[in-house]
Amino acid sequence: MALSHQWFIQWSPPSMVINDINNQYSAVNNWNKGRNKLEWQVTVHNSEGEYNSVPNIGLKDYPDYYGRKSTANKKYDRSQAAGFALWLTMLGVASSQTIPADLDTPPFSTLYKWKQIDFEFPSMSHRWQALSTGKYIPENVLPLGLEVWGHRVFITVPRWRRGIPATVATVSRYGGVTSPPLKPYPNWQFNNPLSNGRNCSGLTSVFRVHVDPCGRLWVLDSGQIDSVDKADQVCPPSLLVFDLQTDTLIARYTIPKKYVLEDSLYANLVIDTRTEDCSDVHVYIADTWRFGLLVFRERDEKFWRFSHPLFFPDPLASNFTLHGLNFQWTDGIFGLSLSPIDIYTERILYFHSMSSYREFYVSTAVLQDPMRVKNSSSEFNLAGESRGLSGQSSASAIDDRGVMFYGLVTRDSIGCWDTKKPYTKVMNGVVAKNSETLIFPNDIKIDQEERQNVWVISNRLPMYQSAPLNADDYNYRLMFADAVEAVRGTICDPEI
């Protein structure tokens, strides 16, 4: 979610028996089956179709992009388990398996958990230098967004405070260790745009990422740093696109100034494409702090923005209480999820504000027509009943069967809803609840496997805002569950 600034392997030969491998987890190495490798040409654009460099000058004296002045205990060695699984794979006896760190949140398995986040620095001396200069402050690093593709999980770390050395990073999808360091993506250089002045040529502060079916990573860079203390728009918000086959930048699309209002925060995105070659891509982007829905059409690189009262926060839902901590957020439209592709019906975009108890929807046929920006008020609709008190939700995602999964941020829970059924309290279920491991489930994604998994990252965000998190606790968790099994027998099961 967006923070409302207004208020506040090493592999070794196997040394364990086969029975130590948990065989219930599905193979996850079939991601590239049937996919065509596409080649992309790099284009770097601003809103006028041109790339403008920014002078390399000092940080303190440089006005921001919009003219505002800047202010300154394990039961066994899981690494051996991972090595054993890899060894079996190499022998052709088994396919690669995901090995979890724990099974404390059924039906979810915890792939990784961290007390604090560390990074794969080039060397220990680089790490110590980053620590000593304040470029790396462990207690300030909070993982926020996730995406899954191939053998990697992508994790975003927005620069909400000082000391965030990388804003996009990866970890292995296969597990085997408890708290792995994050590997900056695509490299260290791209994650240090501020090291040589504000040239805005790299990654500034990323909230969310999304992979399209053609293996391209779409990165939503807010361009904003220090959001917790005093938001500073050092670079224009932009979309960056990477080819995941080569990990190279394909394009950069700068969001035009006219769509970036005072204190705008573009915090979430979802990709809509229905062609095999992704030639019809539209991107829907939520402006959480200024309550707008931006649409980007890749074909001609055009943006347009919708405004609607349903994008605003609900004042009655702007008061949050979580584990004794009370806080007020006025966050607008945030959760975005798309109905599955159906040749007989138009896709639906479901959306909700963070500070809200309700779900809404609109046809993507409306969103994809820029001529409808000023005459589509009646096209945005209420999905159904309220989720009730403490029903505020963060991110959401819908699997291929039409089941929505969403984070219930003040209930330590993951909710679900079969989109083919009425949106009522009775028809909304809970697939997981845990007052230790699911404190603030912040982002949710459905992977693109034939047998899909739902992925969740929890991060105790409100506590992070309020005070430093306890470095002796596991504060951040990356979890996954089989999407079919997660709802089996519940009201969200399409078979019921």
C-alpha cells in the first residue's frame, strides 16, 4: 500500500535422506514452457517522446522535477535440502522443488522470512562502506511489493527513508535458506541513480512491479524518496520495461507532468494484454494519494487519466487499528485486479481504496477508450456489500478460475472471493489468518504457471512507520500457496 504522508547458494552434495524433502510442493520450473523468446528494441522516452537528461548537480540545491525545492532455531540445514533437490534435478530424478522455511501459516508455506533485509554487496568492504556512510541502514529497509517469474521472485524496496541501497531486487524461487540477501536488479549501477546527482537514469523508488505474459518486467518508479518524513519528488514517475530473458532495459515511459498532481503517488499497476505477442498492452496505474486511475497504451505510448469519487478514501474507513496501534490513513485507490481473459466477455478491472470497506469495478473497454475520460461516470460501479468494520484491504489478484485473493490488513488475514458469485459478506471467505506471520499482508500476486500459486508478502508496515521494528523478530515474510488448494472447500471454491 502507499504510506499516507499526511499523518504520519552455495550448493553442497546431499547429506540427508530423501524423506527430509517435503514432497507436497509443486514443481515450479515449468515457467518457460510454450513461451516464445521475443526480442525487444530499447526506447527511452519522456512524455513528449524524447529523452531529456538532468544536470548532474548536488542533491541539496536541486529543485525537484515539479519545481518544488528539495529538503534534505533450524531442525536441519535447509541449504543442504536445497542442494539435495538440485542434485536430484541434475540426475533427472525430480524436478526443482520449492523448499519452504516454515509451514506456520497453512495453506501458505513461508518461502523466506527476515528479521532485517540484507543485500548481496559486491564484497564485505562494500557492505561496511555502505553501513558507515549511511547508504545502507538495515532498520530502514522494508520490502513492499513482489512478482514471480521463472526461477526468481522480484521484491521492491521503496526509498521511504534513507539507507536503501537498492529499490528492486530478486531472490531464488526455490528456497532452501531462511533469510537470503536480496540481489539488486538488474544490477547495482541501475539501483544507484542518486550516487552521482539526480540524473534520473536509473531506478529511484519503486513500489510495485508486474510481469506480462511475454516475459517483460514492468516497473512503476514513483520517483519519490523520503515519503515517511517529507516526500521529495526527485524524479518524474515513470514506467520502465525490462526483458527478463536478457535483463536489459527495453523502454522508459515518463508520466506526463499534467497527470502528476501535487503530492501524487503512483503506487500500484496491473498489466492488461490478450494477444500472444503482447501487442495490445494497456497498463492501469493507481494514484493513491490524489485519487486517479492512469491508463497507458503501449502501442502509441499515450497516457490518459480517469477521475471518479469511487477512487477516494472512505472517511469512515480511514481509522485503522492493528495490534494496539491506532493510525489514520487517507489512501485512495490502491488494489487493482483483472478478471480472467474470456473470449465471450470483456475483462473487468476490480479496484478499491486502501481506506475503504468496499470493492468496485469497471469494464476495461471503458478504460481503453481515451474519449470516455469525461463521460464515463456511470460506468464505475459498486461490486456489492461492504466487507464490514476492519475490512480495509491492500493489494488483490485474481487467478485463472476467477478467484480473487486480497489482503485484510487489520485482520492479519488473506481474504478470497469467487468473482462469479455475488459480492456479499457471506460469499467472501478467509483462506489464512495468523496474528504473527500475516501482520499487514501488503502485496499479493498470482504467478503464471499452468498450476497457479498465490504469493503474499507481509511486512508490518504500520509498525515500521511508528518506530523501528524489533530486530530480534521475523518482521517480513514471503509466502505461497497453491491457488486451487487454498480455497478448496471454502465459499470461494468455484466448485461450490
